[in-house]
Amino acid sequence: MTSYPVLGRKGSHISVFWSIFNMGGVIGGLISFILNYNRSDVAPVNDDTYIGFMCFMSSGTVLTLAILHPNCVVWDDDSHYTNIKYSDVLTEAVEILKLFRNWKMLLMVPTAWAGTRPRPAPKTHLVRGWDPINTPRLGYGTGMRKRFI
């Protein structure tokens, strides 16, 4: 989405963007898994995990310097990318609302809602016989204390 595709290639550019975006969560999980794989105790993640995340995010920040300015973009047919003249907020809002007259766009709404809506925490305290004080917990993430003695 931060590229300059020709008119017929916009969909493929958006799909590549979302693939890379979603791989961030996969790679982030792999970093935590690899750094904590050989641990014998159940404890919160170590400092190496956070250092790995910071290195990964810093490399992504440095990669943003590789984005070309619109004046430097030349397509395969030797045409140049033109700078977009931005309109005001009201015009943009009206154009976004016009998108929802397309039936294909309306089919995407449930998928987008299911993927981005906030989800409540699981109701594990309602399970019969569950003791929140003496139950051992896995030590992943912040706020989880080691419950083993």
C-alpha cells in the first residue's frame, strides 16, 4: 500500500502488503518461541525476547528509507507517476461512503468486522472447581506471575 502500482496491479500490491503485515505476527511469535524454546522453568519471557522485537522493528524502520519519492517512480511503459492533489476531508468522506454502494464492498464488511473487533477475555473464572489463587499459570507475557512452589 506504500507503493505506486499501475492501475491494473493495485489489488496485487494490497495483497502483498497484507501478507507482509500479517507475517509480522508470525515472525514475532517465532522470535519468542525460538528464544524461549530450551527453557526448563516456567517464567515470563526474558530480556532477549524484547531485544529481538526491538531489533526486528528497527530493521523495519530502516527499510522505510527505501521508499522512493513519487517524482522518481517510472513505470514499465516509461510513464511517470503523477503527484496526487489531495482534497479536503469532506470530499474524502463522501467518496468513502460511495464505496459502500458496491455489493462486493458490502461482502467484505463482515470479514473486516470479525478480524478487527475487540474480543472479551475468556471467562475461565466461571469454570467449576477453578481456583484462581492456587492454579499454576504459564508465565507468558507481562502481568503473569509464577505460581509454582
